[in-house]
Amino acid sequence: MLLLLLLFGIGIYFYSTGDLQRVLGNVNAHDNKDLGAEARKSLDMRYASGEITSEEYTKIKNLL
């Protein structure tokens, strides 16, 4: 019980100082970078194999 209260208190402290949002923002930014790289790689593979046209490739690449 004491451990739970201690963790809750630490969480409230980090939330009030803004450190919690900064840490969570960094984690989300890292995940988004990985997703973008995977999407571009998948797009390039589909274009190379002829599954999509150059027009579609250009439109999707501009969106990414």
C-alpha cells in the first residue's frame, strides 16, 4: 500500500513539473519515426514490384 502511494506521489510530481509529458512525448515521437520509415520502405517495395503506378507512388510519398 505504501509503495502504491509512493508511486502515485511521484507520478503527480512529474505531472505537475511537466517532465511526464516531455518523456511521453519523446516516446511517441520515436514510435512515429519508426512507422514512417516502415511505411516508406513498404511503399518503395510495392512500387518496385509494380503493384502501384508512378502517379500513385508520388501521391503517397508526398503524404508521408
